[in-house]
Amino acid sequence: MGSLGSLNNDTALFSDHEDTIQCLSWSPVTNHLAAASWDCKVRIYDVASTRSARAVAALAAEAPVFSCDWAEVSY
């Protein structure tokens, strides 16, 4: 039977989600984490090297959000 990994490097997110988080996605260029939820929102967190997270944005949808990802935008 395999052993569980250490929780020492985990980061706790704020409990501002009103329902289950369905998907997480790390930004490829910043320390931002997107969290898609059944509460019809995607929240963006800034995760510091000290493993603390602070909410920096929230996007509302009309239905539960099952997936999220980052896209590079060229101007």
C-alpha cells in the first residue's frame, strides 16, 4: 500500500467558496491559481512563496464551472 505525501507544502485557500471546487489551474507565468466551483464562480488567488494565498479576483458564470485554464493573450 502506498504512503500519503506530506502536507507541509500545501496551501490553504480561503473558505469563500459556497460549493465544491471542481477544478484548479496554475498560471504558467505567475503565482496565480484559478479555482472553478459549483457555486458558479472562478476565483483567482495569488499564492506567495510562504504558502499563503489571497483572493485577487472572482468571475461569475450563469452555471457551475467545471473546468478552468489559462491562455496567453497577444496584443
